[in-house]
Amino acid sequence: MPLPKINSSEEAIKLEDQHGAHNYHPLPAVLSRGEGVHVWDVEGNKYYDFLSAYSAVNQGHCHPKIVGAMHEQASKLALTSRAFHNDILGAYEKYATEYFGFDKLLPMNTGAEAVETAIKIARKWAYERKGVKETEAEIVVCANNFHGRTTTVISFSNDENARRNFGPYTPGFTKIPYNDIDALEATLEKNPNIAGFLVEPIQGEAGVFTPSDDYMMRAKEVCSKHNVLFMADEIQTGIARTGGLLAVCGHCTCEGHCERQETYTKPDILILGKALSGGNYPVSAVLADNEVMDVIQPGQHGSTFGGNPVAAAVAVAALDVVKDENLIQNARKLGKLFRRLMDDYIKESNIVNLVRGRGLLNAIVINDSEDSSTAWDICMALKENGLLAKPTHGNIIRFAPPLVMNEEQLRDCVDIIIKTLKQFEK
């Protein structure tokens, strides 16, 4: 049976409300088409996308190279499961491991699956390599983290909306403050059963909270000192978003693959997703060197769709686009410009307290309480002015456009943002 034709945004929203679970609260924008940095709604209104599907669409909407790779592979072979080999998975694994500088890759589908995979690997490594007694391994996490919404992950979340009435919770996690090396050192010092430290290089969902420049480097040093795996969740921050190939690159000034620079902080476990497919297909991955990854043996972890031929082809094309179109450098340059222009406005503003971020992952903090509707109202006004963004944590608005944006487009977006904010000046 063909799907019914949707004639209006109101009709589409009504259908979702009637027939879908109410697990999201989206802005009332019903999108039907995307290209590059723009999206269009069902009425034909055009918008700048300033969220990029939470940094999944780094390479821009419907990038022809990525879409072409997906179509070509899907027309030949889409899925075999891992019961058999396919002729592209190994080539993808070789390409990606060399691209990021690791020995092995374990392919999965979603970011949450990749986080769960990394946790399993770290625990197994602790029992088989570090000598921790089975069932006693602990993972250290940070307050205000966001690593997904599975039962395991919400067990160590601060978000009571995500946690409440979903217990009992999974044990085995120790929470410390973010951007606090002393707290990490003290925790690892007193507990020999720590398997890994799971951390976001920038806490995106917490409001693009950006740590001190040396936090990643020092955290890795502390982990190495105590024989603990440094686990970087780069699902949102990785693949050029913050002006480095990975956010653990910090503020290096390299012009290529940042893992080749002395400033690179190499994780023991790297977790990727989102932009690994350019937003065109669910693709995630966990990367590690042999000493860590080889604890996983046949039958101990898997996924019917993980490593499928379409995912492999899409991921290679998506990574090619990042390199071929210099998206690392573009994110770094435009991010600096965005923060400078916003800082100039904030000096005279009484509605915005500050702008923060790195590369093209940024946020503004609205001068109002977290339980106010001001940030939401601003985003509604931005929509009316042709730009889509979304609040996080009540009074914070996250800005993360596709990395294919050019300077003229960015300046146009800043003009829209400032014009909108001025409507809310007190």
C-alpha cells in the first residue's frame, strides 16, 4: 500500500502524534528535502540547518558522492549478516584503521551500540589482561555525560528525565566531575579495579561544555599511569566537527590528519558514529589496537547489520569527503569566525551571556533560567527567520551547521541569529 501523501506540516505532525511514541519533542518543522547546508519543509520553505542531525550530517545533506556509493552498493549487495564474508568490509576496515591510526575496527550501527561495545571490550580487557576479578571491573564516567539512552548508559546519567522509572540500573560505574584531573587521579589511585575512563572530549548534550585545552592529554597520561583504558566517545565531536579529525586533537594547528601530530592524544578505545556515514545510513565503529581488541573472540559480540556492505561503502565515501573537501580546515576557520562575530554581539547584549565551543560545534548561553522557555522561543523565532537550531538544557542553544558551509553562508547565518536575538533583548 502506498504511503499517504502529506499535504501540510500540520497533517504530518498530527500523524506522528497519533501513531508514534512521544519520545521526542521536536520543533514544528516538517522537513521533506535536504541539500548541502539547507533543508526544505513540506510547504517549500527553505532553512539553514544549524544542527546537522546532532553532527551526523557533517558532509552536508545528500552529498552526491556518499549517496552514489550507497545506491551503487545497495543495488549489488545490501546484507549478508556476518555469517559470511563480503567483499567490501575488509577494505573498509583497512581504510578506516589507517585513517584513524588503529589496528582493528569493530563495526556496529548506532552510537549507543558503539558505546555499549566499548564498555564490553574494556571490561573483558580488565579481566583478561589487567587481572581484575570477574564482575568487579568499574568504568569511570563524567557527570553530565551523554553517551546514549540504553539501560546501561542511563544507569550513569545525571539526566533524571532519562533515568526515572527505568531502573533497576546497571552497576559498575563511578562518576566524577568533568574537566577535573585531580578527581580522576584520586579515583584511579584508590580503586585498582578500574577498567576504563569513558569521556566526551566536549560534552555536547550538556551544552557544548568545552574542557581546558590540556584535559584530554592529561587524562590519557593519568590513565596510562594506572593501566586504565582511555575511552574517547567521539560520536558527536569526531570526524572534523571541532576543527581536528578528532576532538582529542585539542587546539593543534595541523593541516591534515591530526593523529600524525605530536599534540594528538590517542585513545585506547575510540568510539565513532554519526558523521561516519555523513548521516546517510546508521554506521558506528569502535577502534582499538590489537592488545585491546583481540580480547573479543567469535560469538562474544555482534550485530546482524554491523559491517554490512552498504554501511562499509557509505563510510568510506563519507571519510573520503572529509579529506577531499578539507572539512577539518573549514570547520576550524569558520568556527573561529562564528565565535568572533558572536562575541562582538554579546558585548552589547543582555540576552546572551557567552558563546563557547570549538570548530563548528558551538553554543550560546541565554541570560535566563534553565526552566524558562526563552531558548525554545528563540529557536521558534529562528525558524521563522530561516534557520533551524534546538535548545539543550533549557537555556542553551547548540549551533552545529554542516561543515560544507562557506564563509558567505556563515555570515548570513550569524546575521539571522543576531537579528533574532535582538528581538528578545530586554
